[in-house]
Amino acid sequence: MRKHLLAILASAATVAALTAAAPAQAGSAHAVMVLGGGQSAVGSLIIGQNQSMGGLNWTFTESNRDLSSSGSEDRASALRVTGDSAWVVYQHDNNGGRAYCILPGQSINDLHHAWWQFGDTISSVQRLIGPNCFNFPMFLSTTL
């Protein structure tokens, strides 16, 4: 238990340091905007504006039911997950519409690919407890 608590505190310190170093996002308590290929927070979902994480990147460390305040709503072309939690990305706000789960350590370089047809459609995200996708449909490739 003590080891788990220390890991949580270390993660919180990393997030706080990144938040202080990153440009402020007006009205967003859930996202840290990182320009280009900056470092990500421990245990995060990174949304890339362009394919292969080009352009702006937005890093989320907790669930967010409305991405409009972060500036990333309907702008995702790539995804990457760090840490040990799976994430679900949703087509609409409030976790509605189509959904896909992305596993820890996985990257999707082209959400516009015919397999997914999910580019520029993500409006909410949910961090799951643990590395499993349960019954959510999954992104099955780390190379697309």
C-alpha cells in the first residue's frame, strides 16, 4: 500500500511540474497542452492534432466528458497512451456515440485510416482503472 501511495504522489508531482511548465489552457482543468513532441505526464492519454502525433498535442491525465474547453474536441488524428491505464475515446461529449479503447503503451498514428474512421471525431475521454478494455471495442494495431 505504501509503495502504491508513493507512486501516486510521484505521478502527481510530475503532473504538477508539467502543468507549471506548459502554456495555460483557458478554462481547462483536465488538459495540459504540449507543443510538438514534448514530454507527457505519467499515466496519460495524448491526443495528436495531426497524424503520427504531429502538430499540437493535448495530454490528459484524467477523464474528461467535454473536450471543448481543452481545444482538442474533434481535432484528433493520432493517439498514444503512457502509464498503466487503458483509455476510452468517444465520438460525442458525455461519453456518447462510437467508442474505442486504447491499451497502455499503444499508439495509433492515423485515426483517419479506413479501419477506424475515427479522425477528428473525439469529444470525450475516459480513463479506465487498470490496463484492460473490458467490453469496449479496441484499437487492435500499434502501427496504424
